[in-house]
Amino acid sequence: MTNTMPVTGAEPLPAALLLPGQGAQHPGMATGLYGHDEVFTEAADEVFAALGAPGAEVRDDWLAERPGVPMDHVTRSQILLFTIDYALGRTVGSWGVRPVALLGHSVGEMAAAVLAGVFTLSDAARLMWDRVTRLAGGPAGGMVAVAATPDTLTPYLRDDVVVGAHNAPRQTILAGPEPHLGEVTAALRERGLVCRAVPSSTPFHSPVLAPLAAGAEPVFAAVGARPPGLPLISGYSAAPLTAEQAADPAWWSSHPAAPVRFWPALDHLLSGAGRQLVECGPGRGLSAIARRHPAVLAGRSRVLPLLPAGPSDAAGTRDGLAAARELLTAYAA
């Protein structure tokens, strides 16, 4: 286990939740908690119930060794990331830990919005299902992580291949349709840049999704949204979500086609007092990024993932969460 937090002498810090998005999914993610941890299970079942008939199919594919729909398909990855992020956020709350801020990456922002009280869970689940079924009809494409700054990549961008996310100073995600994304990736590799495909069959955060995403605006308009009850640092504006943004259907519907500015958002979150960052979702990708931040390197803030870095057996998942709970409840202010 690599949950590296001191067990003695650590200063208590206010907790801030990091909620991961597309690319963090993997087969069996968090399934060891389902049916074992009561709060996690109830929260996940809330989502599946709100989805209606599709909810049972999503749950069954999540728990199956051989799912009928692949985990990386938009109708599975997005809704299950939302479900697990939300369920882990609820689990942390049941430990008596009240976060002082939330920061979601991509679809993690929708889970953060529910935890912050912007949307009810039932409304958000229906909005998510509307989103993924719309995007399922989009063009084939994907995303690629490149070890380079956005400015370095600008000369190589063309057609609908764009910077989809700025995750860290030298971690940029490109997004776009095929074959254009593959052509750009090949040119970058020829230059010697390290490129890694992000698990996705949809070009999230590329303008090719804008027409499909815009169709969801009336659906958001029909749902009541409230100002956030907790500070929610948006991964799109890299600033606290305002009451005006929370109530704006166009803001929410644009997210699948808009670039994610995770590093600037993290910079905003860590610009003041120290924080105990808690990664509430599958994998440890956001933890790895956060550990590069100067506030963490200097020891002013700390990082704690709740789940393993990748596929794990049920016992390993449960033991890891139990260890994280012990550390978090001891050292979160």
C-alpha cells in the first residue's frame, strides 16, 4: 500500500475531495466494496435505482467478469465513474469527515455537484444517462496523454484534435476523432515525445462533441439547480463554481466538449492553507498529479487515495479503504 501519510506527529488538515473522470476506470473498480460497505452500497444503489431499467444493466456489467458492454464504452465508463465517485464521497462523509472543498476532473465534476448540493442525486443520474446516450452516437475517437506542455503541442494540432485537458505542467491530454488523433500521435512519437492512450472510445473534450453536448441544454434547464453548499472548484473554469454557473444549463451541457483545466484548478485549491487531498474514485491518477504540486512537495498539503491504483481483489480494496479511513479520521481537521 502506498498511502503515504505520517501516522504520528502530522498536523490535522482540512480535507478536500478529488473526484476522477474518464481514464480512471478499469474492470472491477471498487466492486469489492459493493455489498460489503453499507454506505457505499446504498449510495451506488441510489444511482442505479434513479437510472431505472438501464441501472440494472449498468450494475450487472460493473460486477460481471465478462460484461456485455465494455467498461471503456461511454455508457459504462462515465456513469460508473460518477457512481463510484459519489458513493465514495458519501462514504467519507459517513466517517465524520466534512470536506472544505471539492474538485472533480471531467465527469467527476458532476459527482462533486451532487455532493455539494447543486443537483439531487436522482436528477444528476438522469442527466448523466441523457449525456452518455447522446454521446454514444458521436464520432469514433479518443484521448492521448502526452508528456509535454500544451504550448509544445500547439504546432501539431490540426482538424479537430485539440488540447482536451491540462492535467499537470508536463501532462497534456489531446482529444479528437480518428484517424486525425492517430496521425497527430504518430507525429509526436516520431519527435520522441512519450504518448499514452487514455482508455476511451469517445473523443471527450473535443469540439466534435459540441453539437451532441448542446442538445442536453434543455434537459438541464428542466432540472432545478442550487448554488453549491460547499466550495466546488471547477475543473473547467479553474475557480470556485458560482451561483450563476450552477444555474446555467449551457454551462453544464458544454462540459463533454470543453477543455479540462485540472492543474490550474488544483493550483487554485492549494494556493492558500494546507489541504488533506483525498482521491475519491478509482485509481490514483489524480493523487499522482497532486504529488507534483509545490504545496505537496513542500509538505503544506498531503495526498491520500482511497482505492488501489488498478485492478485488485476484494480483500485488497477493502483493506486499503479501511487503512485510508484510519489515516483520514486521525489527520483530517
